[in-house]
Amino acid sequence: MKNTHLNFLALLFVCMLMSTVTWAQDSKANRPSPPATASGKIGDATVTIDYSSPSVKGRKVWEELAPAGKVWRAGANEATTFEVDKDVTVEGKELPAGKYSVYAIPGKDQWTVIFNKVAEQWGTQYDEKQDALRVTAKPEKALSFNERLAYEVTDNGFVLRWENLELPVSVKPKS
């Protein structure tokens, strides 16, 4: 009887060890587009952007991965999220405090940046009916090449940088 209990405990231990190893191998950090976070203060509002950071890898980003005129998830994997703890204005339009998924529609001279009410979703599950806010922003040529997509929270809002492009988006505390 004691042998049976010991065998059972040994088997249980091996199963636990195997599942831990399996979970570790499935870590999001090991993905080709690893998770990243940009956060900072804009006035007294705290902004956090969580996203997955794809690489250019020699691909034609603005023709193939995020073509003009089509909704793009503004990152990879799960939807990029934008969280703010106070009401703000984005490009002059009001956005209540909360957590949103971020999408974009790239264009040559102007982009549409979309804040969607469904924050926790896979990036390709976009539903326009859930949009909280749409604004336009003007893309610029980046000062240097950016292999990985990156966001930066600045005093004036946030900037998306990828390949040879920067997209500054104005965010201000609501007055």
C-alpha cells in the first residue's frame, strides 16, 4: 500500500514538473512579436500602452502588413491596448478614462486612430460598432529606421514608430 502511495506521489510530481515546463515554453516573451509596454504621465493622467512588437524582417510593412485604407491592429497578436486613468482629449476629442483596444487605418497623408471599447480581444476581432473614438493624425518620416514597432508616451501624447514612419498622436488632460 505504501508503495502505491509513493508511486502516485512520484507520478503527480512528474506531471506537475512537466506542466510547468510546458507553460514556460508557451511564454509570450518567446513569440516572434514579443509583448512590450509604454507608459508615462501626460499632465496628471497616467497612460499605459500594451502591445506586441513585430519586426520588419525585410517585409513591406505599409504595403503588406498594414496597407493603406484597411483597419490594422496597431501591433501584433492580441489587440494593442491604451489605458488612461483620467479623462483626456485625443487630437482634440474627448476620451473618458478607461482601457481601450487601439486600431489604425494607415493612409499616405493621414491616419485614422481608433479607440475601441473592447480592450481584451485578439487583434483581428475588430468590431466598428464598439468604437469609442476615432481621430486623425498625420504620419511623419522617422529620423531613423525602427526594425521593431514601438510606442512611446511623451508629454504631448504618444508616438507609434515602425520602419521609416512615426505617428504622433496628441493626448491632453481634459480641462
